[in-house]
Amino acid sequence: LQRAFEEHLQQTEGQIERLEQCFKLLGMPAKGRKCEGMAGIIAEGQKTMEERAAPEVLDAALIAAAQKVEHYEIAAYGCVATYAELLGYGQVKNLLDQTLDEEEETDRKLTHLAESLINVEAKEASPEEASP
């Protein structure tokens, strides 16, 4: 799980470079704005990390939190890529599509990791039996 998060952090650095390219192609300054929605998702994930639970259960909760972030990013990049296409900014759309593809791939990797390992370990570590 840690390795997956570290890989995505490296990937994010490339995504920032692509966003800077997009702004350059549009002739606009690249400046950030705080996203309240994302801030809420991150704050929720941080609260999860403070919970007292078995490490395996916390890992499962962290994957769920990370996937919330990924889904939010997928929605955002999908929208702006569509806008770029509609406005005739083909190069910008291509750059945004690359990032969208990476976010979707990260989501798939997290799902696979959760289903094949993390959630299984969490279930085994949990003192409560899952009900049917």
C-alpha cells in the first residue's frame, strides 16, 4: 500500500508538469486555487488515520479514502478534458487525457490491491464477523 501511494506521488509530479504545459498552451498563468471538496475528502482521510484499529483495518480504510480522492480527480479531469475538446484545444485535451488515464489506472490498481489483499487482511484482523 505504501509503495502504491509513493508511486502515485511520483506520478502526480508529472501531472503537475502537464498542467503547467496546459496553462502555457492557453497563454495563462498557472496558479492554484484551494478546492474545498478535495480538502474535505483529505480531512476525512486524515481523521480515519487517527482511528484506533488494527493496522490491516486502517489500511483498508486508507484505500477507501484514496479512492475517494481518485474518483474526485477522475471526475474533474474528465470534465476539463471535455471542455478543452469542445473549445478546440486539442493539445490541452491530450495532456489532460494522459492524466485522466493515469488516475483511472491508479483507481484500478487500488481496487485490485484492496480486493486481493488489503480487505482480506482487514477481514481476518477484524474481531467481528461479517454478516451475510
